[in-house]
Amino acid sequence: MGNNKYVDFVDDKFFLECVREVCEVYYREKKELTVDSLKGNGLDPFKSVFDMANRGISFEQWMEEERSRQEDKTLNNKIGEFHQKLLGGVKGWTDLGVGNDTELDLKKDDDTIFMEIKNKYNTINSDSGNKVRDKLGDAARKNPKAIVYFAYIISKKNDSGEKVWKKKGRETNVRIKKIWGSKVYALVTEKEDALKKTWEALPIAINDYMKGKAEISEDDKNKLVMSFGSVLG
């Protein structure tokens, strides 16, 4: 993969396919905006009153903002899927998809590592965190030689690390760990700069997918690097 255009741990065609699945969310045909369509995604009538009164916006403006909020949630989920699919395409790894017996996201093909992966640290709350921890515990019991991870890319402190996951109400197991930031990509790809290289490749790949219609200016690229470059290790 030495001549790859994007990253050196999956081929260009596969990387572009992962990018395409996120980009398509931005360009899906917008459904007609109705209260009923928004209610299907958990509309909060109490928040609507607070928002409209305190921010001085109309009901129509509030509905438009609510749709944007719900679309943003969909995009955040899709970016999590991007990381799962991309890392699952690395040689020696498998994207477990949906419906696997482990209910986890990734595994090393020799069954020495299993992983649940999210995009951001705050994706799960205490209750869902317990469920994830229990899934990892089950995988650890069934695979006594494996290390199992709860992985997330964006941490609260914008750092990277790895540690045993100690959780109140759950027995500590040194084979159940948390891993975050650039360490996630480094573990899977065996390349310390893989997360940063992925981020740097995205503007190129997105512009290629959009056939030259999504180019980011050099000035904006520099601002992105200044703002986020250190976060990615």
C-alpha cells in the first residue's frame, strides 16, 4: 500500500467507500418537516417552550433547529460507524457489523482482541455504560486469552490513552480495558500516526468523492491544523 493516495493501512477504494457512506447523509433528500416526523425521534415539548421564549425564535425556527439537531445526531452516529468500518478493513481485523453473537464492533482475526468502538466519550451514559461493560465481560469470559476494549476516538480531555476499565458495581478484570484517541488507531493499524493521517486524508477523499466540488481552502486547512492537530496525536 506504499503508493496509496489516502492512508497506508487500507486501500484507496475502501477508504473512499467509508467516506462516501458519511457524505451521503449530508445529501439525502430532505423529508417534509412536520411535527409528527420530529416526534418520531423524541420531540421534547418542554424544551420547545424554553427555547422559543428565551431565544426569541418562532415555532417554525425552532422546528428547523430541531431538525438540524436530529440530523447532527445521525451524523455523529454515522461517524462512529466510519471508524468501525475503516478499522475493520485493516488486514487481520474484522468489522463484526450488526447481529454478531458478541454484540461488539471489531475483533482481531486471531481472537486476541475484541472492541466496542464509539466516536465520542459522551456517547454512552451510566446505564448504557454498564451494558457495554457487561458485553465486554461476556466476551472476556468466552475468550480467556483475549483483551477486550471499550474504545472511543474523541475524549473529554482531547488526549489519548489506555487503562484497565474499573467500573463501580463490576468486578475488575485486567483484560477489560478502555482505550481512546490516537491509541485506538495505533492498536489496530500498528502505526502511531494512523489517526492523524486519516484526518489529514479526509479533505482529499471528500473532494474526490464530490468530484472537485468540496475543496477546503489552504487557509481553512491551516486553521483546522492549528485547532485540532494536537488532539489527534
